[in-house]
Amino acid sequence: MEENSNFIRSIIKEDLESGKRDTVVTRFPPEPNGYLHIGHAKSIVINFGIADEFNGQTNLRFDDTNPLKEDQEYVDSIKNDVTWLGYEWENLRYASDYFEEMYNRAVRLIKKGKAYVDDLSIEEIREYRGTLTEPGKDSPYRNRAVEENLDLFDRMRKGEFQNGEKVLRAKIDMSSGNINMRDPVIYRVSHATHHNTGDKWCIYPMYAFAHPIEDAIEGVTHSLCTTEFEEQRPLYNWVVEECEMSSKPQQIEFGRLNIENTVMSKRKLKQLVEEGYVDGWDDPRMPTISGLRRKGYTPEAIREFVQATGVSKGSGAVDEAMLEHFVREDLKLKAPRTMGVLDPLKVVITNYPEGQVEMLDAEINPENPEMGTRQIPFSREIYVEREDFMENPPKKYFRLFPGNEVRLKHAYFIKCEEVIKDENGEVVELRCTYDPETKSGTGFTGRKVKGTLHWVEATQALPAEFRLYEPLIRDEDLKAADESEDKTFIDFVNEDSLTIQQGFIEPNMKDAKPQDKFQFFRHGYFNVDPKHTNSEKLVFNRIVSLKSSFKL
Ligand code: ATP
Ligand code: MG
């Protein structure tokens, strides 16, 4: 974000240069009603990044004004994710820290004749609100006396009313062209236990009232949010003004991050978790920060990706290949190379001495020679990938078929001599011969072969599970769900979004730990899964294949 300019940076620069502001304070304000996703990462990178750049500070503030949907589990996961992404907040705050202050500000509004208690039901309030083309109607309770309002609001707080029985509304303008200004509800009765304040409160402030007060209390200078709040900006400013907040934050909106074939709605993600379509919020198919982490994404890759998407008012969806591009870039020099066979087919090398095992040298990362070399065993029995053999290959097939010779990566040329099948005609083993002259690294130039295969030595190979992922729901299916009368997005969850394969890996990987990342020859980058890996076997999540369709 350092190099390329964006409109938020320009505004802040100007504010500092003109003396309108002498410092920059931002906040990242999640509601703890779910886990963070990659869209939130954009808000995090922008808020923390821009404050950093101007030597300012950023608070992490939980917008916990809706006790029914919020939970400590979400608070904990959000703190963990922000830290993992590489950011340090100046202060950790909760909207609920300010409930008393908000209450007092609401009382102040009532005293000024700028707020009133309304007895209309939520449905009636909606009816009275009018539409984009019709003005709203005044509530019959709009002109209650200040004293009566003060008394009722006090009794709301004391718990004398049921949920929905009374609300406090700002008194602004029922005929405003902006519906948000038509006497918005600012407090509601909700007899619910709050994860922070317990049963202390039975009235809770509405987001549109609470948020500007929180920002002002914290001295936030630039309140950065997404464009769906643009229409609320006049209300935001009204609250700051009428509540007589001494600090005046400025709301600035930017476009949401959307990614193709990626469900980003918290509500939908929550449903996928709760109905068991995925293995928790951190399922590697989820676009959550925890899901991406478990899949094997690095904080660097996520930050680079988000920065590359830029900051603008627009919110078109970016290609998912762009996200993949950045993790490949990040892992290219960091991840050790190794070989793994996902779908094993046994090969016996008939002219290799029985009982002999030799150790072969292999570079750990040819693009980063400093990583050194590893040793891999080779013997008479190896596994190759089942798809690397065809009995009747088409033209231009350069892998194994009867009579053909290929190179084994880091080892020898082998030639397929015989195909062994079981009683069902299924190929169960290949018999090959090798040529000792062709050992890798000896500079053999006698003849060339076109195919190079990965493999693992059979007697020492470690069992491993490989998990390959595809989008949970594709955009075309989301669209079909939207257009369907009787189906929802849940009916379109991709049944092939997870493929599990049992294979083998090099024995030198025995000490791999959860979250270690590797590049498996030809298969792509993989991460050791922290949830399913156990002492019996390593489980690998494919982060991304090696092929890229993305061009920056
Ligand atoms: P909801 O409003 O349903 O709770 P939300 O995604 O807006 O969902 P918040 O917890 O309110 O969730 O989000 C915290 C911050 O992250 C907000 O400032 C919000 O604008 C920002 N944010 C959320 N989704 C995106 C996105 N896709 N791109 C950029 N910023 C986002
Ligand atoms: Mg929100």
C-alpha cells in the first residue's frame, strides 16, 4: 500500500497538511457475531495500514450492541486473527464499555427535544416510515413531553417493558429524502444476557446511534467503513453533532472486497457451519481467516493480495486466481519441495538388486539453493501416480506405458516392461527395468526422455492423506439459488468441494508439524492440517495447485 495512492490516503494527507487534524486514529470495528473473513482482512489492512503510515493508531473495537447474536468465542477468534495477520491494536475496546455514556447522551437528546419514546410496534414504525417516493408519517407519540419521555426511558432501562413494547427514536425529519433520517430507532428493549455486561442492561443502543458515539469517544479521526453505510453518513454526523460529542470523527466509505466463487456473507457462512456442511469456521473451504490459515495461506499472502485489490469506491468481484497468485508468490522461495504420491500404483524395478536401498541427493528448493539438500531413498519398489500410467495412451502421452521410458525425478530412467492386473482387469502393479547409467546428477546425456515422474520408495514411504478443495459454491449456483423459488444456496453446496486421497510421502517428512508448508512436485503447495493430523499420519490440505491462470 506504500507505493500506490488511494483516495483515503489523499484525504488524510490533506487533513494533516491543512491542520484540520494533527493525528490519525482509526479503528477496526467487527461485530462479534461470526469469524472474520477475507473481506474483513481488507478493512483491517486499510485501517491499520493507513494509521501506521501516518504514525497514528488503531483500536480494535468490538461492536457488541446485539447480545442475541454475539459470543465470546467470536471475540477470541477475532483477536487471534487480527494478531495473526500481523497487526497490533493500540487499545482493545468494546461498544459495551460505553453503554452508560451512550445512555447519558440519549438522555441529553431527550432533554433537547431531539428524541422520544415511541409505543408503535416495529411493524407500525416500518409502515409509518414511508418509501423512497413517499414521505413518512409522524408517530402519534412523536410529540410527547420531555418529562414523559425521560420517565419512560428511565423505566425502559429499569426493565418495566417487554421486548418490542417501546423504543427510543431520534426526532429528526419524517419527510427527509433519506429514509435513515426519518426518526430512526436508537434504543430498543431486549431482555437478553450480554457476553460482557451480563444482565446489567435490558435496553441496547442501535448500531447507527452507537457507532458514531464510540468513534467520537475514542477520538477516531477517520471512521473508515464500506459503501453500504454511505446513506447513513448524515445520521452519523447528526448523532455526533446533537449528542454534542467533543471529538468529530469523519466517516469515509470504501468498496467492499468481493471474490468470485467465494461466499462472503457472514449469515451464509454461519449457516454452513451450523448445519454441518463444513468442518467448522476454520474448514479450509471457508473464506474465513481461520479457514485460509488452516488451508495454508500465510499472513503475508493475504496482506499482499488485499493491497493489490486497491482502495476505491467500487466493489466488483476480483478473480479468485488473484488470491491464489499471492500465496504461490509467497511460498515459492519458502516452501521445501518434496514428492508425494496421491493415488499410488506400485512399480517393481526387476533389475534393481533385491534388498538394496540407496540414498539420493535432492535439492530442497531449486529456486532457493540456500535451503540445501535432502536425502531420499530409492530401491526395487516404488510408488508412482496411478494417472501417470496408461495402457493405451493417446498421442503425445509421455508418461509410462508399455515399452516407454521415463525419468524418475532425482533418480533413474525406468522403462515399463510388464503390466500386472487383478482378476477384475484392474492394473495393480507395473514391472519396469532401470538403467544405472542414467542416474540423476551424473550428467548422463546418452539419450533423452520426455516425461519426468514423481515417486516415493515403497518400503520407507510414510502414509499421508491429501485433501483437495474446490469452491463450496460457485457464483452461477448462488445466482441460480437467488432466482429459484424453492431452493436456497444450501441446496447448491458443491458436493465435490472436498476430495480425500490416501497416498505416500518421502520418509524425511516424518517430523513435519501442523501448519508446515511444502511444494509437492507437480501437485502444488500443501499445508499440514492442524486438526486431522495425528501420530499415525500426516494430513495435507492443498493450498493451491502450481498452475496459474492469473496475470497481474
Ligand atoms: P454484518 O454487518 O452482517 O455483521 P459485516 O461483514 O459488515 O457483517 P462487521 O463485523 O460489521 O461484519 O464488519 C467489520 C468491518 O469489516 C466493517 O467495518 C465492515 O465494513 C468491514 N467489512 C466487512 N466485510 C467487508 C468486505 N467484504 N470488504 C471490506 N470490508 C468489509
Ligand atoms: Mg456490519
